[in-house]
Amino acid sequence: MERKISDTNLQFGATDWLLALGMALTWGSSFLLIDIIIRYAPTSFVPFGRSFFGMVALFLVPGSRNKVAREHWPKIWVLGLIWMALPFLLFPIAERTVASSIAGMMNGALPVVVIVVTSVWMRTKPSTQRIVAVLVGFLGIVLVAVPSINEGTSADAKGVFFLLAALMCYAVALNIARPLQATYPPATLMLRVVLISTVLSAPLGLYSLRATTFTFALFGATFVLGALGSGIAFLLFGTLLTRTGTVRAMIPTYFTPIVG
């Protein structure tokens, strides 16, 4: 039986703030880790590497290998593509021309994108209070992050477009995942999603090994990005999503620009 998840009724408590802190630390550092990886490997290596290590990390989590109903696999395949494989590729492509600090700041706009997409998806109008809260939060991100960006930092339109496309993927994926999150424990669902992401990104990822310079820095950055950023962080996010609802679960992204 599905557990109903309501954005309106669920509250944000002390445990949720701890989950948010863990996510902010791991996701905030992911942009720097991506920047390190693409110094030694093609961008197509990133989604495969982080998905693979994320899959390994989640495989070790108790309860992650619980069975999933066959009728839910089509949605899980879609989630593997638009929640992980595709955005995991778009971010490193963007960071070829956009500084990691700017990428992190733009990621802070995710709550704005989510509230718009969710409103259209659910065919409901968000409350004025929620709109104001999200916009004020994003304004705070800009005020904190902009001074920290070096004067020489630049970003071209193509890179910004890829970042926005990645945010749109996340926003749509969250709404597709909503009923599945109400059906399965976070570890069970996230393991399947990252497994599909690994499968989808494997062809280009394995091919990219031919042009990869193998170093300790590359392995370390890929391992941390995958195990923590794509494994544990998504597990924490799935837990937070179930506990607080779609919009409130976006709170950690407000802090990723500061960490990054």
C-alpha cells in the first residue's frame, strides 16, 4: 500500500535538518569533484564513474535489495535516465565552460524550478507564502555566493543552458519518483535508479577510458563523488523526500553554493 506524501502537512524537524546538512555537504562539493575529474577524463566518464560507485555504496545498505514490482520498472528506467544518467552528463559538459562556483550557485535555483514544474505537474497553484519563501531563499544564495566568485570567472550561454537542462531533469524526475517513494524505502528505489543509470552510461563511459589519464586524484574524486554524492546523498534525499515532501526536500540545495 502506498504511503501518501503531502507537501502541505509534512513538517521540517531536527532530523530533517541533519539530513539536509549531509546532502548539502556532499552535493555542494560535487561541483569541485567534477572539475577535478574532467581534468583527467572525458565528460562521458563522469556519469558512468559516479553511477557505478554510487551503485556499489547503495548495494551495501541494508534493505536496498528488496524486491520491486515489475510494473514499476518502466518508471525506474525513466528515472535512471533523467534523474541521474542525463544530468550527471550535463553538469560536467557545462563545467567545461562554466566555473564550478557558478555551477554550484545555479544549482541553488533548483527549488524555484521544482516549485514551477510541480505546480504544472500537479495542476495546483503554489501558495504565495511558498513562492515568496523559495524566492527569498534563492536571493540569499545569490547574495552569499556572488562575492565568493573570482573576478576571472566566466560562463558562456551554452554552459548555462546545459545547467538549466539538468535542473529541469531533476524537477521532472522528482515528480515521477513521488509515488514510487511512497511505495518503496529510499534505499530500495535509489539502488534501482542508480543501477539503471550505470547501465545507460556504461557504453560511453567505458569508451571514454581510452582517453582517460589514470591518477590517484581521478580515482579519489570519482569514488567520493559516486559513493557519497550519487549513493549516500541520494539515499538521504530519498529519505528527506519521503519525510517532508517534494518542495521542502529542496532546502539542502540552498546551501550547496556555499559549500561549493
